[in-house]
Amino acid sequence: MALILAVAVPGPFRSPLDYLPAPKLPTPAIGTRVKVPLGRRNVVGVVVSIQSDSRLDPARLRPAIAHLDASAILDTDILDLARWAADYYHHPIGEVIARCLPPRHRRPDAATLRRMLAWQITATGLACDLGQFVRAPAKVRALTHLRRAAGSVTAAELTGLGIRSEVLKQLEALDLVASKAALAPGGAPASPMGEALTAHAEQAQAVSAIIDGLDRFTAFLLDGVTGSGKTEVYLQAMAAALAAGRQVLMLVPEIGLTPQTQERLRQRFGEAVVTLHSGMTDVARLRAWESVRRGAARVLIGTRSAIFTPMPDLGLIVVDEEHDESYKQQDGLRYSARDLALIRARNRNVAVVLGSATPSLETLHNARSGRYRHLHLSARAGNALPPTLRLIDLRRHPVVDGLSEPLKQAMAETLAAGNQVLVFLNRRGFAPVLRCSDCGWIADCPRCDARMTVHSRPGGLRCHHCGTARPLPPRCPQCGAPEPMPVGQGTQRTEAVLKQHFQGVPVVRIDRDSTASQQALTAALEQIQVGAPALLVGTQMLAKGHHFPAVTLVAVLDADGGLFSADFRGSERLAQQVLQVAGRAGRAERPGRVLIQTLQPEHPLWSAILDQDYHAFAKSALAERSETGLPPYAHLALLRAEAPTRDAAWTFLETASGKLQPAAQGVAVLGPIPALRERLAGRYRAQLLLQSSERAPLHGLLRRCLPELDGLPEARRVRWSLDVDPIDLY
Ligand code: ADP
Ligand code: ZN
Ligand code: ZN
């Protein structure tokens, strides 16, 4: 009786598909990749279970075309995590499993695997008598070449010498040569290299608490003000895990923004550290992934998708800046890497540390209710003092070109004292609006409910939502008046204004436009590190995690948008952003100050921020969330639909609502309502909000009803998606 493979294949399938093994080949193991036919294409799937029967007629099952791996490349840890994620986010299992593979491993041309292999001589191979192969010159050539080579030789190089892989496999069977993945920094030492700092008392307490919790599932919140030395705590806990023979996974919000963290890890742990993020080439990702999976690399630092990397010896997970929204994927599989880190740590029975100076309200709630152990670092490390924060009332001090007089004075003083100024403005481009001063016409995006942003160098109008670009109109298209005016400030305009105002002082701008390449960003950060007087202008890219020793003044140009956000997370986001960017001021010996321009100095949110009392803010914000039934006191899921017509999106959601409502015990089904930006990239968007005080009924409802929605005729006319635990409701 043939065994049947349950294969997770990419596509909209809510469960794995059944296949037969490829003819004449041994049954592949669970966790290996197979090439299988799907419709008229061939795709790469992963065997997730092996069964003795199928719900389908076995005579009609198709066989796999090839088995791509000799042994599992996804272990049960990852398969369990993928199953959990598929279930929790109600997402097709094959799509989740595809995320667990580096892009190269998702391609059906199995050759990519061979090219990555390398071969080396074994001890037996070194000692053996070549005379036994007189009639196999290829084997002699292979052995001679590998004996001479210092380390391993890639399969590609051997192929180039006319040595085919069959020959090598035959030698491998005789234990004369061995294959391994061609690792970038191979066989690396895991022992600490750089010196640890002497931990201060609170750090020492935190480190020993984490070390005590290493061998079982324990979740920690490392709640430490900016500059308090959280990284040192991670490093010392990591060193303990490594010394115990375990691997460590560290997640960071955006790797391009944290070369310093990477550098610090490398200094401490040397070549055992590898990184994974989407900015790397596919080959580099494959190498890093393979070296972690095979246990050669001991520390993996990566962005959110690194959570899916197999780590045979995983012993500790660190999530730095756990409040950061980049941990949540915003399309496709809308997962939270932070939440998956907790699930994975629980499954693996290891410790997980969430660190932040401004923890998310969800995490604080979990810490308060005792689910996480709450560790505090209450003061800055070394001699650094906390910065002082002050508001500048823009009603008394009107701005010219976005800058008030007191702010300009403070900047001049700071530069004169030989220090650096960081100017924070979370709006890239030159100006957010182009307007005709005669008739009031405004440049709107033709495809979105949004204004187009004015950009300089290269000049033009750009929509930040859909990417539409237009040349700057020389005249108003409505009344013909010449030269419509840019209104408001973006980072480019602020850069220009500062250059003009502080002539001779270097201005470094850091935003997505100025740092399109990693090199550009690294160069900019290096210039800042030098520490000579300079003005730094940037978006939230500058606010995250950096250590800029010479910055003593931080200017927040325009934060008022966050005071009146339509989103229930608006105030949380504002408090986090301002306190994080404030945390860049005065991190070394020189004291720092923070000046915040606002038209609303009396707004209650400012008082907690000025006191740098994130916990006071969090307490009142949590009380508000509890009263209004919002997370973390309620569980949300958002059913989104978009279509070329408003009608199609609404019809689908109304039908969906009709299916969900009657089954919705304990779950409120609200909507449909239009999305905040109803039209985006030429499509109309609407949504249905599902809200429940308990998780179980919400997920039960989704599990029962989603398969039915898949089959609705209305579903074919829209693109729809489900977002579990959405971070914004629009
Ligand atoms: P955080 O991640 O909490 O913002 P960092 O880990 O970046 O803080 O530490 C801030 C600064 O304090 C760094 O320059 C770091 O080298 C220094 N530092 C951290 N711990 C100590 C310590 N125990 N003794 C001296 N300096 C320390
Ligand atoms: Zn006009
Ligand atoms: Zn647009």
C-alpha cells in the first residue's frame, strides 16, 4: 500500500494537498521539499505529514516529480510554528510554510541546491589508497583535488573540473568525501570574544533573572529607559545561552537601522553571528539560513521574517524594541513576529526577552497580569543623565519655514558648543501639499484619496501611497495661475532650510529617499559617529535604537498630528515616537535636551511625555482602552475588501456579514465601513470589524465561516483579506 504525502503547497488552500511519492524513490521525510504538479505548473511544497490513506481516491492522486532534500530542512519546531500561524491568522498553510523557506529554496529548479553544496575530504579519504580507483579516473581526480584543497570546494568548482556530482556521491557513500552547505562564515567559534561591560546593579539583576529562566518557557519584559543598557543585558544573557551550547535568535525592527547592534554582537560573539533580512541577495539569505539551520552559526540577528528560521539548538529569543510596528507584517500573512516569538519560545520551552523603553500596551498588560516577568532598568547607564524635555508654544513663537525662533537659537547654541542637533520630522519629501494660491487647487493623487507630496531632486509630485509620479505643473491646472506653491515641511525642505540658515554646517538627512541603498545609510551614520558639529534631519528611521554620542539637542518639529489621530493607537504611537527620539539626546557624557514644537501645549498627553513617564501615560491609556473595549481588553480581526468599484467591495462585505452575524455568539460584527482612505491605487476599500472580549469565540467564528466566504461568488469580484490583531484599523 502506497503512503500518501500531505504537501503544503503555495496557493489558497486551507489544508495540505495529497500526493504520492515520486515513482521508484523512497518516501521523503516530513519537513523535506518536494516538487509537485499543481494544475499545469510545478511548484515546491513541503511534506507536512505522511498518511496511509487519503480523502481522495488514491488512484487519482498525482505523484511528486522530484524529492528535493535528502533529509528534513524544516524541523518540527518550524512546522509546529507554521501550523500555529496558519491556524491563528487563518491563512493557507502552504503560504505560511513558503515563508519559512529562503527564496532560493522556494524555486522549483532543484539545481540551486546542488550549486550551494561544497565538498571536502574526510580522514578516510586522506588516508585511502588511490590505486583502488585505477579504472575510475574521475574519482582519482576528485580525491586528489579535495586532498590538495585547504577546506571545502564548492560543487560548482568541481563541476567545472569535469567531476560530476554522481562521482562525489559515490565517494561520499564510501565515506571518502563529505558534503556540507557552502557556509559564508563557516564553523565559527561560539565563545565570547569581546569584553563584557561590568553590569550595573539593575542590569545584573535582569541578567541573572533571564539566565535562571533559560531552560524553560519564561517570558520577560525588559523595560528600560533609553540608554539604560538593555543591549548589554541581551548580550550577557546570550553569552550564557551560547556557553550552554544553545543558539540565540535576536529580532530587530529594521536591520538597516541597527548596524550598531549588529556590530556589537559581532564584537562580542565574532563569526558565530549571522544576519537575515529582506535587503540581502537571495544567495546571501540562503547561506545565512543554511548555516543557522545546520547549527554552524550560533547567533541569528534578523528582521521579522527571521522568526521562521529553523534553529536546532535554539535556547533564547530576544525581541528588541518590541513595540515597533515593523514586527507586524502588513500584507499576505499578517503575522506579528513578536507574538510568534512567544509562541515559539513556549513550544520550545525556552526563554524569550521583549525589550523596550516604551513597551506596547499589550505587552505591559501581559507584564502586569503576571504572564511576563517584568524587569526594570530605571536609569541611564554610565554617567549619562536623562534629557530634559520642553514644549515650544507655536502660538507664541510662530514658525518660519517650519522652525520657531527659540528652536533656531537652541540649535545655534548647540552647534557653537561643538555638539550635534537631531531634527525629527516624520514626513519625507519636500512638502506634503502643492497648492494654487489663486484658486486653492490642491494636487491630489488621481488614484488615491490622498494628496501628492512635492519632492525635490528629482523634482516632481509623488503619491506616498501608490507610487504615482507626476512632473510639477508649471501652472495651476484649474485656473492657469503660474507656479502652484509647496505648502508645509518635509525632510527635504527642512534640510534645505537648515543648510541656508547654518551655512558651513554639514546637514545629514536620513529618510527612505536619502538612504535607498544600505551604503548610503551606513555612510550617513558614520558621518554622525565622527561627532563633529552637524545637523541631522530625519524621519522615524533616525528615532530607532541609534546611539549618537554627540547629539545633545533633539528637535521635534511637528508632532501635533498624533494628538488627534483617528486611530485608537495614535496616542500610544506618539508617546513612543517622541520618547524614543528624545532618547537619542545626551546619551554620553554631555547632557541632552529635547524641544517639541506644538500648537497644542495644553493637550493632556504632553504632561506624561514631558515627565518622561511612559508608565503614567500607559496607565491612563490602558484605562481608556479598558473602558472602550479595545485591545488589550478586546480581540479584533478586520475583514478587508478592495475592488475596482465601491459596490463590489460592499456587496462582498455585506454578504460576509450576513454569514457571520447569525453565527457570531459573543462576537460583535461591525460594518461594513469605508476604509479611512477609501480609494487607494484606484481601488475602493471597505472593512468589517470583528470584536470580542475573548479570543476563542472570535477564532471559532472565523474557523467556521471563512471557508464559506472562499466559495462566495461575490468573493471573486474582490480582493479580500483577514487581519487578526490589526495594528491599525484603517
Ligand atoms: P539601550 O539599548 O537601553 O538604549 P544601550 O545598551 O545602547 O542602551 O546602552 C547605552 C550606552 O550605555 C552604551 O554606550 C553602552 O555602551 C553604555 N552602557 C551600557 N551598560 C553599561 C555599563 N554597565 N557600564 C557602562 N556603560 C554601559
Ligand atoms: Zn489655481
Ligand atoms: Zn496614490
